[in-house]
Amino acid sequence: MSGLKIVLMIVFIIVCIALTAIVLMQEGKSQGLGAIAGAADTYWGKNKGRSLEGKLELITKILCAAFMILAIVLNIRGI
């Protein structure tokens, strides 16, 4: 096994663990009856990108992209 593949496997494992932790930190999306009455349009709903929840979603998207790219690269036969 080449040194590059070992390094990529270690990075892949770190990304997997981080992705699992970030997904578990996020809140559930069930809003119940509040979404029907319009209660979802609050201050936190409008400024979601600046809140902790917005940052967790951004980190999740980045880690998902890294996971997919590393999975594809690790399955290439030449490495």
C-alpha cells in the first residue's frame, strides 16, 4: 500500500467521524403545527445562515463533498 493511500485513508476516517458528529449535533427539522401557523418565520429562521444551525449545515455540506471526493479517489485502481 502506498504512502499516499494511507494518508488518504486516515483523512477519510477523520472526515467520516467528523461528519457523524456534526450530523448528530444538528436539530431535528420537525416543526410541528408551528409551521402551519407561520411561527417558523421568526428571527432565527430569517438569520439562519449566521446562527449555529446555519454553520452546522454549511460544515455538513463541506464534509459531505469531501467524503464523496475521497471515496471516489480511494476507489481508483492506480492509487
